[in-house]
Amino acid sequence: MTVENDPTLATDAGAVPRRVPIGQRRSVWLRRLCRGTVAACWLAVGLLGGGFLWFAFHIANEEVHLDRAADGIVALTGGAARLGDAVDLLAEDIQVFAWSDQKGGVKSNREKSDFFVKGDRVARLGIAFITPRPEGLNLSGGVMTIGYRSTQALDGATITFKPANPNSSNVPALITKELLTRLSVAAASTSELSVMLPATPGLTNIKEVVITHESNTGQPVDLMIERFTVKPANGPVTRQDN
């Protein structure tokens, strides 16, 4: 029978080192590994808790007051088919008209690049901008800007983007194509509403852009739209021509 590990033997020349059994060495390494794992877990918990406390103590305690009303809130998504050229929705080839809930409730006309809408008592107002392009316009990822004047505030105005082919597979059903915003009172000077549109395939073939506003009791309307454009968020701006 062969003995693998002998105890330390004392001799005149000195002591012979004791050989540690293989099983014992493995148990030592396992204990060290367990201790290191537990320490790493506690360190992760400490870092997570410290980060949470730092975040909690850096939250503003007071409300931030804006110097003007927010134009709109849009959720941005990624997308490769972003707007490449600027779009002018008041260009000569764009058909623009207004309507109301009552026949003859509003009067509208175009003068050069401006569009005017007036009405004495309007409960539902609509303004449509329609492109003659069969494929529609690419508004994906662009910055939409409306320059306007209005004697009345249009709270809860809705801007709807209607595709050229609603049944196309390029139009995601789960992506909202409506924007809720507000047109403030701006009678003396031009006010500007600017909103970043999401970069999504659902905005690459828009045939109509429609602004609607509803009032429970009806209200006078005196609105002039001087500018309605969608421009690329970055890079040079060129106009889309037919």
C-alpha cells in the first residue's frame, strides 16, 4: 500500500514539509471562490444602493417653471428612412383648404405663401394640407415648424398625418400618427410652434396633414398660417420639388 501524503518527519537535517492533500487544496480554493463571490455581490449591492441614494438626493425639490407653454411632446424612435429634404406645406402645389361643422362656418383664402381662416362661431375647425404626389411626402425624423398668428387660443388642437396608402405594410399600426398641441394667442406678432417628429416608416409617405380643433361651445376663429415646414434635424436644407 502506497501512502501519498506522509506527516512531517523530524530528522537531524531538519523538518520535511508536509504535503497538502489534493482534496484539501480543492476545498480551500472553493472556500476562497465562495468568499470572493459573496464579496462581489455585496459590492454590487452597495454600488446599486449608493447610486440610488445619489439619484434620490439630486432630484429637484421644486417645480421647474417654463417661460412659455410647451409646443408638444413626441416620443422619438430610431429609423433609417429619415427626412432628407425640406418640405413646404404652403408651397404652390400643395392644396390647402379649411372647413367647419357648419356649412359656410369659416372662410379661407391664400395670399402668396399665407393662409387665412376666419369664422364667427366654430365648434369644429379643420385645415387640410394635401400634396399632389401619389407617393406622399417623407416627414420622418424632421422638425415640424408652424409660424402663425391667432386672436384666439386653440387648446387641444390635433395634427394628424394621413398616409398615401393606409393599407401599406410600411405603415405600422401601433405607431400613433397624431400630435396633440396648442396654438397660443398671437395677434400682434408671429408665434412659432416647433416639434421634432419621430423617425419612423409610418411618416415616410404622408399624403395629408390635417389640423383640427374642437370646442364644446364654439368660438371665433381668426387664424393666419405664415409658415408650415418640415426640415431635416441635421444637415443642409434643400426643398422638395416636383
